[in-house]
Amino acid sequence: MIYTKAILTLFFSIGMYVSLAIGENVGSVDLSINSLRTETLQNPEGIDVKQPRLSWKINTSISNTYQTAYQILVASSPDLLSPEKADLWNSGRVDSDESVMVKYAGKDLASDTKCYWKVRVWTNHGESVWSEEAYWRVGLLYYKDWKGRWIGFDRAFPWEKISTFPTLGARYFRKEFKADKQVEEATAYIIGLGLYELNINGHKVGDAVLAPTPTDYTQNVKYNTYDITQLVQSNSDNAIGVVLGNGRYFTMRQNYKPYKIKNFGFPKLLFQLVIRYKDGSREVISSNDQWKGTADGPIRNNNEYDGEYYDANKEFDGWDQVGFDDSSWLQAEYVQEPRGDFEAQLNENMKVMQEVMPVSITPLDQNRYILDMGQNMVGWLQLKVRGEQGDTVKLRFAESLEDNGELFVTNLRDAKVTDTYVLKGAEEEVWEPNFTYHGFRFVEVSNYPGIPQLSDFVGKMVYDDIATVGHFETSDETLNQIYQNAWWGIAGNYKGMPVDCPQRNERQPWLGDRAVGAHGENYMFDNVRLYKKWLEDIRLSQKEDGSIPDVAPAYWRYYSDNMTWPGTYLMIANMLFDHTGDTSVLVHHYPAMKKWLDYMATRYMNEDYIVTKDSYGDWVVPPPTIAAGTGQNADVKRPSALISTAYYYYFMEMMSKFARLTGIREDIEAYQVLKDKVGKAFQQEFYQEEGYYGDNKMTDNLLPLAFGMVSESNEQKVFDHLVETIEVKNKGHLSTGLIGTQWLMRTLSDYGRADLALKLATNRTYPSWGYMIENGATTIWELWHGNVAKASMNSQNHTMLLGDLMVWYYEYLAGIRPGDESPGFKAISLQPTFVEGLDYVRASFDSSYGEIGSHWERKGKRIIWKVKVPVNTTAKVVLPQDIVTKVSLDGKILPEGQKEVSLGSGEYEFVF
């Protein structure tokens, strides 16, 4: 039963509430539908899902509103979008409370068709009006739907160099065509590898940058789809222009460690334009050897590590417009297609998401200046300049400065991180790169003609075009600044895959960095599609024998075999299910996950059920003191059979859950039997009679506590050792690396020491997140001692050491988490930890159903807690067990001793 603000409320001794709404039917008043999504995307162009899933949100100010039925209409044109005419699907009234991921069940859909849809719902308070229309476009479903051929230049030109540090310029391709009738609709399909920009009649198509999303191109390549109807001129000649950058396809380091680094080839293009005319006819313009191309353009080099070199004197004005003289250009050449399957891209491309203005500019010498952006960011710098033809301005990027004011670049290894612009001598020239990005706070500006001003530069922050859906704030400024640092670091490292860092010669999608971090990130960003794509990257990187790499896509062939990095595969799948309720993720990936676990057991589990193979141990544990860490190399592996065995146990329970949810119940018993054997072996091998595990390190004790491996009789002893290590040995500080920090904050809180977790979170002395802030960090460091460590592995923008901190912020301090009864926030659990030391916590999260809010504040000796529950969901509120005062809910006193309340949608206030 659910509490609601209604006409009549009955109190029951069981501590729950039920409302009786008397004759209430508001019809369409104050009840609307919005946020229509197809495969969680808004009006997606070119999806290759044959039965896409549809979602919507219900808006009303009426409390305790839930859906009782829906009706969906899908039609091939807006004119047919009515119950009488819908030609693709009329669901009729379906009695259901589903409003998220409702599967399309209409007619079979053909490639390159547009589907319009709308929905109405019935609720316990009446019926809505029809929603506004939305749409999705079906992409090219089959290989044979592609009529064009791959074009490119599979060679370097005389002015280019193929070496460890290559200089390969952009490839420019163009084609003119005539649309000799009235255009009804024009749709462009493009695969431009490694990166592309598409122009029609001199106008850039879309606002994406660094597109498409990166993959292992031997496994799959992504195509993008654009509606370009407004750009194609009817009864007129038109021009297509495509620029190809190198991206990950022509890899950043050529002829270097080929046993490790994958290389895919020279940039190439597949393009298809489908025009539908108003007379009903159809025309296809596609890539072939009748296109013209050149590599002798203004982008002389582009490299993700090294930057972009742009010579404005090589520009060819109007090259992407009708009438350009391309007689000196080459005929496009047919090239081999990539080995990977062609797939529609269902995750967002990158975009310039924010502009950052510099805060200061300081001269270094006669022709060099240091620009300070005030924030470690990811993207590039837009330049405005006046000068003589041939003047060459260089922009070199770094995260911090040496003591003498010069850029600190040692931690960038061999990445050159330099953008170069050669002026053509115009009155004012404005430029920014196309096919590179940098991680930086500081920029060295050299050879700038005249005296540069702050207004001559704009920082462009670039990351995947996904919304920020979470808000978090507390009364503690350290917690708030950590959150801001985390936001900048997480966002900046979303690059169509979650990369580790954005600045040095690495930028790889390491699995271990996001195992738990992704869980917290999902409260902050609408990143479900990104992580679904990444799961597929991981699945496709699996070898036939079952092994999974530490990096996926496997641009680096690191198949080291361990439980923690590849195990991220399972943990991300688990997070996606818990946060979306989408079992298809588990169904799709279950065979690969099972295969990997079988592989690890076969190769590395001994006869005593100990998993003997590990690679990294508790990566980057902090040195005991800053002095001990000064100048020391942090790239030290400490393999641990304790860690690998504990994780195997943990994954057996997770796989039992997956087997149950996917209907493969015959696997459950085997998982449980093996889990029990591993658990017993773990106790025998690692538990010490003094009451701790292993060497009594924090992580040695954290993992068995977090994974439920400790017997009830030993739990307190083990936990006491953990606390003693923190409070006594570490003097109130952590000593965990990447693995232990992923379980630290939640485990302390679960065992009743949220106060100690808060101390760790708010520390400003070494080692801590606050210590980073004390030393000028505006993102999260790779190392706890990042200000003094050896520079060879010392990124100042990593997210891995966040561990479970963001999860703790949202699920413990704010108390927001998916309910046990129904995943995907259909049922919500609200149970904050009202920890002493904080005066308030204000958090919200925009779920698939709407905004969930939890705001609590101390007022003298009382706590005022306001919660928000979205429509068509329920929430279980759990109050602190130690409350001795009376509790009121919206001014009404709850029965004495009541600790749980079930709520319907609405906004509520508890006081106690």
C-alpha cells in the first residue's frame, strides 16, 4: 500500500498507508506525456533495431499517480498518426504500467524508412491527451542496402611521412550531383574512418565532432545518419564534401610495437545519399571512383597524441560547393573495406559541450606566453589572430607548470600535444582544429603576431553529447569540490568509450578504471548508451578461447588474464540492469561472460579452488608518506591471489543472478556449488587466527567484508582490524589502491562507520581526494601522490581513484538507489545516512521515469528531509533506526516505532 495526499487516509498498525480517492477523475487536466524516446534516444536517425523499444514520461502535479494502460500509434507519415489510420502499429489499449522500454510490435520495418509515433496513457487519475509526435528512422539494416563503394587513398603522399611519429594529412573528397525534381526528403548515411566531417553545399552537417564513435574496426564499424533535407536544393545542382581525419583508424604511432598496438590502415569513406522526390520517385547518390579527392589541403597533419597542423594558405575556398574547379584533384580510388560489420551508431557522438574562457595570460619571453584556462579540461583551443601571411602560431598544451613557469610536459611521455596554425594574412583569422583533442589547463602560445589578449582564445570542452542528469551538493566544501573535480574528469574522458586519460600517449579504455566508477557516473550522466556500446566493445574483444583483454576496444593487445580488469564486463552489465531494468543486456552478454569465467577457472584455479593468476593487485596504492613517494615510479604490479579468488567468489553470485534473470536456471546450482568451494578455500588460505585476512592490508579485509565472505562470528573482528588500520596505523587516512577504493566507502557505512567514511572523504591531508584539491587539482589525479610521483605515469586527469565515492554520495549520503523489488528505478529506495558532520545534502537524479530528489537539512536538533518521487513509480522510505523523537510526514505524526513508509509519486516532507 502507498501513502498519498488524498481525500481520505486510513492509518494501519502495520506502519503503511493507503489512500481512498473518492470519485476522482481529472481526465486530461494536469496530465501530460513528454520525453518520448526510441531506444532511449530522442528522435534517432538511422537505428538498426528491428523492434525498437519506446519510452515516455508522465507529468502531473497530482500525487500518487501511476499508469494503468497505454496506447501507442506508429505510422509512416504524420498524416496517418491517428487510431483510424495508423498503418504500422496501433497497439490498442494495453493494460500495463510499463512506460519504459515498451517493445514495438507492429509491421516489419524496411530499411531507410521513417516511423512517426505518439502515445497516450490512462492513469488512476484519468486519461491523458495524446503526446506530441516523435519519430525514429530505420537505418540500413542489411549489407546489401549499401550501394556505394569504399573510396580513399591507401598510401602516403610525398609531403607525408609514415614513421613512429607519422605526419598524415586529412583527405578531402567531393561530388556534385543534380536533384532535378522537388525534394521531399534527403537522408545521408556515412562511414568515415577514422574521423569525418560532412558538408553539403558549403554547410557542415550536424554539430558532432570527432565522429564516428571509435571501435575495433576489424570487428564492427559505425555509421551515422543525417536528415539533410533542408540542405539539398531542389531542381538544382548540389555538392557533397567530406573531410577524413585519422582518428584511431590510422593509429597515432605507426611502425611501433606492432605486437601491442593495432593499426587499421589509411582513412577511407563509404557514403550514401537517398533522395525521395515529391513525385514518389527515389534516387541514390553514393561513393565511387567518380568522386574527386585530394590530400593536399590545409590539414597537413592530424594526430590524437600530437595535435593538428593547419596551413591556411592551402585552403581551397568553395571546395564543398557547386562549381568548384577540381580539375587538379585526383580521381577517388577504390580501397579495401574494413573487416568489421556495419552497424548503426546508437550512442552519441562527441560535441563541443561547453566553452571555457581563459583566466590569465602571462609572458614567458619575447614570443611565448602561458595561457591559464583555470580548469583542467579536455578539448581544444579556438584561436583568433591577425598577422602576415606565413606567420606560424603554435599552441602547446599541458596540465600544469614547472616551478619556473614553463609547461610541465614530462608526464605526457612522447605525445607532442601541439596545434600549429599558419596564417594566410587575412584581416582576422579564426581557427580551431578538426581532428585532435587535448587534456590541458595551460597552453603555451608561441610566435603569436602582436600581443595576445584573453579575448583571442576560447577553450572548447569536448565530450560525448550526453546530458548531465544528476545534482549533488552538501554543506561541506571539500565534498562539493571533489564532486566538481569528478564531473570534469568523467565528462572529459567520455570519448565514445570511457578512456583513462586525455593528455599523454595513452588515452585507452582500460576496463579496471570504471568497474565501480560507472555505477556512480550513471547518477551524474545519461550514459547508458555509452556503456552499452562499451559492453559490446568488450564482448567483441574476447578471444575464441574465452580470454578478455584489460583494454577494450583492444587497441593495445593486453590480454594479461586477471579477475579485476576483465571482470568489469560483468560489473557494468550488472549496473546497467539495476539502473535500467533492461534484461536484454544480460541475455546478450551472458554467454561471453560465462565463457570467460570458465576460461579463468580452467587455466588458473588450482585443485584447492584458489585462483592463482592476478596481474595488477591493488593498483597504485599510496606510498606510506609523501617523502617515500617522491620521485618513485608508481607503475608497480603486486599480483594478489587473495584479490583474484575473492573476485571469483563475487562473480559466482553475480552470475547466479544473471542466470535467474535470463531464465538459464540450470546454471545456478553449478555457480552456487563453485562459489561455496571457492569461499571455503578462501577462508582456509587467507584468514588468519588474529582475525584478519592476508597481510591485514585494508583491501585484504575490505573485499571479504564487501563480498559477504566473512562468517558472522568473525565479521566484527575483521571489521575492527580494518578500522584500526585506518584510525591508528594510517592516522585517519586510507591506504587503498584502485581495487580497495572501489569498496571502501560503502563497506565502512554498511558496517556502521559512515562517520569514518566521511572523514576519509573530507580529509585534506595525504593521502586523500582533498589533498589533491589542496595541491591545485581541478580534476582527479591518477595517483594519490600525484604532485611528487615520477612523471612517467602521473596523469592529472584520471577517474579510477574515485572508487565508490560517487556511489556513496548518491546512494548513502542522499540515499537514492533502485529498489530491490523492481530495477530501473520503477521502485525506488530512499534511505540516507544522516551522518554527523554534515548540515545538509541536496541531491537529485533524472531517471527514466522522471526526477528523484532527496534533500535533507539539520535545523537545530531536527532533520527536515524532502523527497521527490516521479510519476508511475513507488518509493520505500527507510527512516533511521535510532530515531527517538516523533516523525511527521507532511505534518502528520507517524505511528510510534514506524521505520518504513511506502510512497507514491509526489513531493513529501519528513521531520524528525
